[in-house]
Amino acid sequence: MDVSNILADHAEKIKPTEVETENPLDVDAGFLTVTDPNLIDVESYESSLETHLFSLARTGTQALLNSLFSLPTTSSPDGPLAQLPAPTTQLPRTKPLPKIKPLTKWEQFAKAKGIQGKSKEKREKKVWDEERQEWINRWGKDAKNKQVEEQWITEVPMNADIDFDPRKAARDERKARVTKNQKQHEANAARAQKTGSSASNPEREAHKKDLERTLAMSRTSTASMGKFDRKLEGEKKMKGIKRKVRFVFPSFYPEPKFNGYPRTV
């Protein structure tokens, strides 16, 4: 009985696990990707595209599996897990790198004084209310900070005015805190923008200094040393500069000397 055809079909279905290519495949196990640097077989590509693509996919998948089975593994309830290495492929970024967030005024002061504060922890949006025995919002609608405004009985201070409204006082105090926080946030943002613009544009700062130097030279070139010149908006006040005037004596009078040097003013 001739079984050569059956063995040939079986060998065609079960291919070897070894991958042999003209140029070795670039396998990045960290990203689970395979890059094939070999040239496309034009004859196979034109004759049967589906077969050609299937062969390329099979070769790349086999190379990736061979790489994964060579990695160290750890046991788990679901079976052995491979420990993937760090990726080696450099992927382009869709967005620029995030800028370093500048320090706030308090953070700058704490850093200068060496104050070690607690690490910032994200506060939960919900807070437990003992009276209602339920979780309520910390801010916003039906929030914890609005309970004083909504409660039906409130203690009034002894020295309060006759028309004192505790709800209105609590509401005004809350709005004042919100306004204060908003102003501090805007001041920190403006300070950070000013610091970032000066630090990120050294050419602009150098150009600004050149302009100030040129302006100072033009001020001192006048007879009044810029005293009666019109000042520009935002111009810094110049330090007092006095012109040294040399006394002129007639030629038949000797020039007076003080301590051996001509006197100048």
C-alpha cells in the first residue's frame, strides 16, 4: 500500500517549528510584535495573494511563539505565565511630552524653608453623613458643605444682629471661599505661565535685555541724560547718571590741581 501521498499531506499540514528566513526576523516580545525585513517574493505574491499572506503570518507567529516559550515563566491558577521583557521598539508619540508642572507659591515657600508636608492624596467625591446614614457628595448638588444652608434649625450667635440670616451667612461664606480659591488658582497659573515663558524662551530674554541696553544708551545720549525725555509704558526707572564736566580756564591761567590731579565734577 502506497502511503506517500498521505504522509506528504500530513507533512504539509504539520510544519516544523523552526523558522528559516534569508534575514532573521526582528521579534519584540515586549510588544508581541514581529518585523519581517525580507523582500517580498513577487512571484508568490502575484500568483496567490492569500497563500502568500498566510505564509507570512504563519512564519511571524511561529517566530513570536518560539520567543515566548524561551522566556522565564511563573506559575498561576490559570497555568504558567511568561514574564515579558521590556519593549525594544521605539514607538512615536501622538502628543508632545507633558510639561513639568511649575510649583505654586506655597510649594516654592515650603521648598525654600525645607517644610516637609504630607503627600497629596486624591480626595473621594463621596463622604459619609452620620445624620442621614448615607454617602453624599462632598461638592456640588446636595453636598456636605451645603448642609448648614439647608438645615431647618441653626444656632444664632448671641451678638448677632436682629436681621441675621444664618443661611445667607453660610452661603456668603461658601461663595467667598470659592472666589478666594479661584483667585489663587488664577494667580498660580499666571505665575507659572510667566516663569515658563521666560525659562522656555532664552532668545526672547536676551533680545529683551538688548533692547533695554539700547534704550538706556539712547537716553544717556541727550544733553539732559534722559531727564526730560518722555517715558515709555513699562519702562524701568534709570539710575541717576551725572555727566562729568571739566572746568575750562583761559590759556593764560594755570589749571588748578587738587592733590596733584585736575579737578572734575
